Amino acid sequence: MLSTMQSYALTVGSVLRHAATVHGARETITAVAPGRRRTSYAELGERAARLANALRGFGVDGDQRVATFQWSNQEHLDGYAAIPSMGAVLHTLNLRLPPHQLSYIANHAEDSVLIVDDTLVPLLARALPDMATVHTVLVTGSGDLAPLEGYGKEVLRYDEVLAAQSPVFDWPDVDENSAAAMCYTSGTTGNPKGVVYSHRSMWLHSQAACTRNALGVSYDDTILAIVPMFHANAWGLPYAAMMAGAQLLLPGPFLQAAPLVEMIESERPTMSGAVPTIWNDILNHLRDNPGHDISSLKFVACGGSAVPRSLMQAFDELGVRIVQAWGMTETSPLASVALPPATATPEEAMHLRGTQGRVVAGVEARIVDDEGTALPHDGKSVGELEVRGPWVTAAYHGGEDPEKFHDGWLRTGDVGLIDPRQFITLTDRAKDVIKSGGEWISSVELENELIGHPDVQSAAVIGVPDEKWQERPLAAVVRRPGSTVGPEELRQYLSDKVAKWWLPERFSFIDEVPLTGTGKYDKKVLRKRYSDGELAVEGHVEG
Ligand code: ADP
């Protein structure tokens, strides 16, 4: 065998080392009430060392899971840096889950120490009594500890614990294939399932995020990470920022449109990432409060659900480019990005931006039929999307749901097509597909078109049983305040945008679309409301 290159472990520790030394002066800016807190990456190195020393003292000396129950803030970043680098496993808990799911997840992952923001203590108090393996809780800030006491856990103040530690830690050599972090999927069906990231997967994913075919994170960026750090590692933005020397803007709990716009105007981030609902809120806020300038944002990664073209066009007019990306908790999450080639005509470019994009190098994608046979990438054949690659999970924690994996591919549960240029278009989640008279109707496309109507704030389309066609689409629409738009006007609006037989006959005007723990439309709830007769249906159903 020829001798080749050094074997250098691709670890989170190496990312931290790079940030703290090469980019030591670059800052993380956290929104706090009132004001902002600024911490350099050099300081992050010291804070991480203090946290690692403290965790060692609490018995974390191997791959124990250390849970976080935190907004996006400096203390959460301390955990991002320290926990994997010391060889332990960072387990981000999703604040939006109900208490019984939180305790289920903490027990399933066997969390040992848990770090919580003081503002979230009341929420944690509802789940902590059932968290059997958690023995120590560290509380950031100076809020009340009392709600966490009396359950046999040691409850301590984070700042006091850190202050008592050395800012130097003897970081161990860590195997790049060992576990670094874990995150549970929202589990809209069945129990939540754990995805365990390795050091290697996180390193490669971060580096991919820094390439121009993906997010192109660089030293000159300031990244407003709106997507929470408890959701799929904030799409990997914190680690990519540390790798690139980009500055990080962390909004804490201030995720409403007004404080976000204020933060954008004053800190002038160049890049951001958030789900379409957030950008929709920001757009509505800007329309109601003109005169703001958010054009410092040059690249806004958007995904988590399909991004309506009308949303991208509205932001284009503000000088802000929204770029659609697709991924899942299981794919770290970044897998594909919709960047049209520079040679595309404006119409073509808009069309391609509305797709889920092309996979980045490292991820492979294919479409398969019900038997698992790969279908051609001809822009016509529709099937389930499967992916594989070094930052795609090989199994769920504990080996649950093995049927989601076959032949080394992950079955994504997303349905769509791939065109000859390799752009992916998703039409639905497998569990939400609508089949009318034997033909597919894309609820995603109907939703995207509906949201383009000026009177529509949001819209979710579900399939409902129909005597003649087996299934037909029903549009559950949230109107903009003050609007009285009705079924006929919406049908008329859609009529030149989708095939005639796609036009929903049934409309239901609702106050809000129910959401899952990860902020996606909870169509299961809508379907149940419909079958329970709780949705008032308007429109004309032909006999
Ligand atoms: P969950 O825990 O709800 O699965 P994830 O964030 O892992 O949360 O969700 C991944 C899913 O989100 C994908 O399988 C897909 O259905 C949806 N999704 C993500 N990005 C996009 C996108 N750009 N367009 C359409 N759907 C998307």
C-alpha cells in the first residue's frame, strides 16, 4: 500500500480549536432583554473549557448524553462547543414538544445532565419529574430554581458552576466516527425517533455548508440563525460559522417579526435561515410597517416545508434573495439546495428556485416506486425520494423503524420527481398524498399557489373522501385579517395556475393551521377535524 496523507480526525473539537484560534476575534451576538451580548470565539473556547470541566465533575467522562433545553443563545453555543469536543453527546431537546414526549425522549436517550434556560424552567418542570436518568440540572440566568426542586435532582446555577472552573481543558482525542450529537424527529406518527450524528458527519456537513453550491458560508458573513438550535442543529449554521469564521447572531426567544426586523436593521446580517412561515410573518410585518431596510441579507436559506415562489418574489423586491433548501433531521439536515445556473433565463431561474434543488456533493438522491425500484430522472416519474451519504443517518437510535432503511438508502417519506437536470421537485409527504380518480394531486403546489393570493395568510390542503373520485382536495385557508375572500374567488384565482381537475371544491376558513412540534402543518389533525365534522366546509361539491 502506498503511504498517503495524515489521518486527522474530523471532529467538532477541531472545529472549536479552529474558531477559537484562527477566528478568535469573531463574535457571537445574542439578543437579551434588554440589549445584546457579544462573545468572541476565543472566549467561546474558554467558556467551553469551563463547561467541560464542570461536566467532568458531574461524571460525564464518556459518551454520556448531555441534554439542552434552550433557546438560541451563547450558553447553548457553549454546549454545542463543549459537549461533543469532550467526547460526550449533545442532545438538543425541542422546546415545543409536550411534556410526555420530552420525558420519553430524555429517557430514551438516557440523558444525564441537562442545561436549561431560566425562562424555560416552568416548561421543564412539567417533564423533569419523569426524566429518570437526568441527575443534574444547570440553569442559566438568575431566574427562580424552585419549580425544579424536590425531584431528587441536583439543581445548580450555570454561571456559578462555570465561574468556579478552569478556562483550560485537556480536550481528548475523539474517534471521528463516534457520536457527537443527537436530535429526535418530531414523531407525527408514533414515538419520536433519535438521530445520532457523528463527529465526521458534522464536520463534513459543516464543510459542505461552506461551499458555494450550498450555502456558501464565509468569513465575511454574519449569520442570523433564526432556525432554532434545538431543531436539527440550527441546520448546522453554528458549526459552519465556526469553521468559516462567520459571526453568529442568535435571537434567543425573540422570534417574532418585529424584534427580528429590528435585529436585522441594527446588526446587518448577510445571511439567515428560517422556515417559510417566519419569512411570511416578516413580510406581513414589513407590509404593515413600511420604511424598514433588511437588504443587508444577501442569502436567506429557507426550507422545512416548500417555499412558495410568491414569497421569494416578494423578498426579491426587498433586495433579499431567498434560497430554497431541502433536508431532514435524518440528513443533518442539509441535502439539496435550489440554486439555478447563471445561464438560466429569468423564468427558468424562478421555476428552478421553486424546486427543492440539487443535492450537494456527498448526498445522492433517487426516486423509487412502491416496489423500491429506482425510477428515471425524467421529470415525470413520481415516487418516494431516497437519499444516502456520509451525513445521512444509517439507523435510528435503538434500531427503531428499520423499514425506513434499505440497500443503504434512507426512505425520506417525501414523494416527488427528479428532472434530467437533477433538480428535485417534491409534491407531497407520502402520508399526505391526495389521489383523485387514480391521479395524484400535489397538495404542496396547491398550497403554494393559494398563498400567492393577497387575501390568504396561510393554506393547508388535505385529501378528503369523495364518493365519485375516492379522494378530493379540501383547502383549509386562513384569511388575512379583514378579508372575506370566498371559495369561488379562490377557485377563480387558481384556475389558470393548476390543472382544472385539481381545483378544490371544498374550502374551510379557519383561524390558524395546526402545527407539529417542528412547525409543520399538522394535516393529521386537520383530517381528524374534518372526519369529526369540526371543519365548517364551504364550496360546491358536484354530485
Ligand atoms: P420532522 O421532525 O417533522 O420530520 P424535519 O425538519 O426533519 O422535521 O422535517 C423534514 C421534512 O420536512 C422533509 O422530509 C420534508 O417533508 C420537509 N421539508 C424540508 N424542507 C423542505 C422543502 N424545501 N420543501 C418541501 N418540504 C420540505
